[in-house]
Amino acid sequence: MILVTVRENEPFEKALRRFRRKVEREGIRKDIKKNSFYLKPGEKRRLKQRLAEKRRRKASRRAARRATRPGRA
């Protein structure tokens, strides 16, 4: 549970910003979004595979970019 205490003479907007930052850091929004609808086990597996493939492609692009930089070893 996230708790943000509003300090004395602190504007509400600043406290709200701190709350949002804490929520983002804890990953609550991502978790709510993930559980907002039901995925069949097969769909979940395929989604996981697609995301893994996306990460692999991104990593290989980064590695290729590093390898082609002039003056780098």
C-alpha cells in the first residue's frame, strides 16, 4: 500500500506528483493494466514469446550499432 503524507504548507500538486512517482516506481499501473482483462494461457504464452523476440531484436540492433561505430573497439 502506498502512503504519501502531505507535509505542512506543501501544495497539493506536489504531493500528487510524489504519489504518482511512487505508483509508477512500484509498477502498480502496469499490474492493473496487465490484469484488466483475461488472457487464455495460450494467448499469454504467445504474447510472452513476442515480447521476448522484440527484446532480442532490440538487443541485436544495439549490438550492431555499437560494432559499427568508428573509432571504437
